[in-house]
Amino acid sequence: MRHVVIMTITSAVGLISVFFVDAISLFYISLLNDAAQTAAVGRASYVLAFVIGISVGLMIGSSVLVARAVGARRDQDARLLAGSAIIAVFLLNGLAGLTLFALQDTLLALLDAKGPALAYARSYLNIVLLGTPFLGVGMVAMGILRAKGDAVRAMFITLVGGILTALLDPIFIFWLGWEVVGAAAVSLTVRVGFAVMGLYFLTVTHKALAWESTKRFVRDVGELARIAFPAVLTNLAAPVGAFLIAEKIADYGDAAIAGQAIVDRLIPLAFGVIFSLSGAVGPIIGQNFGAGLMPRVRQTLINGLICNASYVFVAWTALFLGRNAIISIYSATGDMALMIDLFCVIVAGSFLFNGILFITNAAFNNLGRPLWASMFNWSRQTLGVVPFIWLGAQWGDLKGIAWGTAIGSVPFSLAAVFAAFWLIRQHTLKSATPPAIIVARADPTLAE
């Protein structure tokens, strides 16, 4: 439990800092009292979420491979895998950024962006998308550092980014008068900083990167793809679900979508610990699985679930009691204020079940069943979203959508935790050594 808690807290600080970059930018933009600019940054962020999903998936894949190599004491393999993962994420994220650049108008149209809000969103995306390769490098570096047990330096990568954002945003947005463009410039700068600091820790501090040949790179990428591709699919499910919810909320206007954008910044800030459980529990499960210690794997999963339930209770209570203060901070009124209130009162509680999915994802990814994580996540973000929010909207408009979002997570999370324990049991039975063999190894005469 101590290992789980330490890895989770340090990971949470780092992960919260990643999203703090966007949250504080949206906060400063909201101070302009222009719903079109607030909604524009919100809409742009739903597009950028796809890049973050890809980066997190690659971070998980590289973390799993490096953690297994570390657990099996294959140090040179760990270095080569880490080097290949850094190059691969830079290339893949660059391709993803170009793709989103080409599709941005289509995606923004689905979110009902029009007039000034559309122009602002385009300006923001055109700048921030340039930083997608660097964001990927920084996040994969975080995963590799955690796989090597250096959770503190992994935390520092994004913690420094959050601090820089808090300092630079007021200068670029207000003092220079660049508004949305200023926020985008700061986000780009911070993403480049993620990559530089991550590479420094890996190369100088740990000497954890190595290169052998193009042939080895291709082989490593193939091995990475077997884990990372399902992990990417898994982590793309959440942006798709958020996009579908935002698309429905956009029917109610810029104020509603601006409120939902604020909610989507509050979620990682309030529940970053829950998100981090997956990244923290994963390397622990991977190392123990690599060492053949299945009882520790099962206990890690149990401890993760306990941490999840405990934290959600505390965070939900804090959000419920502080909802009026949050509304006041963002100067929210009308539907913008309503979206924040519905999140704090209703939706926040559903993270008990969302957290279960995050933790079981880590188990599936590290126990050789990454496609199971993809299946449960996509089921939750499609079958658990579309019909529920549609029925909710018919019943109670924005309030009904909030209830639909919360209820849709329950059945898929319960099914996932049952499957995770079943999988651990199967691996435990497979790795168990029959008593007769143990006796034979100790004393062949007694075995006969």
C-alpha cells in the first residue's frame, strides 16, 4: 500500500500539472468575460484531447515494457526500449498533429463552433498543435522514469510546466494583449519544456536511453505497438466520450459549452489522483508480474481500489461544499454556472466507477490483455454515453445529461473489476508449482 500511495501521489502531482496548464489558461481567458473566447478554448481542447489520449497510451506502453525489463534485470534491453519509445512517440505524435490540423474545421463544426468562437478556436489550435510531438516525448519520459522507480523526477517534469504557465499566462494574455493567441503560445512553450526536461533526466541523470540499430528500433516498435496500440485505443475512448458529451451540450449554446469546458478542467484537477492510479499501479503490477509474484499483483489491485474509493469520497465532498466558490472564481452565470453545479453535485460521484476502470486498465495492460482494457473503455465511452445522455436530455435537458453521464459508467466498471480479478486468478493458477514437483526438487527419493 505504501508503494501504491507514494507512486500515486507523485504521479498525481505530475499529471495534475499537465492539465493545470490548460486549466489555468482557461481561467485567465474566462477573466476576459468573453464567452466566445472561453468556449473557443474549450472546443479546441476537445480536439487536443485526442493527442493527449495517444500520448498517454504510448506512455503506458513504454512504461509496461521498461518496467518488465527492469523487473527481470534486463538493463540494456530497458535502455534500448526506452530510446525506441522516445523516437516513436515523436514521429507518431507529429503525424497525429498534422492529421488534427487537417481535420480541425470538421471537428469544430461538429461542436457547433461559429463566428468569433470558430475563429478563436482555429487560432488556438494552429499554434498548440505545433507542440504535439514534444508533449508526447515529455509524457513518455514520465512513464519511463516511473518504470525505473523515479516518480519524483517524473513529477517535476510537469510541475515545472504548471508553474511556468501560471507565471507566463498573465503576461501573454493581458500584458501583451494577445488573449487567446497568448494562451496558445504559452501552452506551446510549456510542451517543448516537457520534452527538454524529460530528456535531460533520462539521458543525464539515469543514462536510460540507448540506440543500437534501425533493425532493433523496428523490432522494439513492433513490441511497443503490441501493448501501446491497444493502450492508445483505450485512452482515445475518453476523448471520444468527452467529445460526444460536448457535442450534445453544444446544442444549448456557447454558455453551456463554456461551462462544460470548465468542468473538463476541474475533472483532472479534482481527480488527478484517480487518473494517476492507473499510471502508478501499472509499473508495480508489471514488475511483480515480471518477477512471477502474483499474490503481490492481486494485492496491488486491491490497494488501488481502496485508494480510489477513499479519495473519491473526499474529493466529491470537497466539490459539493465548494461549488459556489468555484462558480464565483470563474464568474460563471446562467448555463455556465449550471454545468459547474451539476458536475459538483452529480457527476463527481461517478468517478468511483470511472476510477475502477482506470485501475483495471492498468491490470489488463500489464497482464497481457490490453485489448480487454480497450473493450471496456470503448464500451463505457460509447454504449455508456450516447444512449444515456440522449435519454437524459429528453428527460431533463442539461440536468438529465449529467445524470446520464454518471449512470452510464456503473455497469461497465463493475464488469471490468470482475474480469481483472478473474485474470489474476488464472495467471496465479498457471504459475503455481504442484507440490509433487517441489518435493522432487528437494529430495527425489521422497518424491518417488
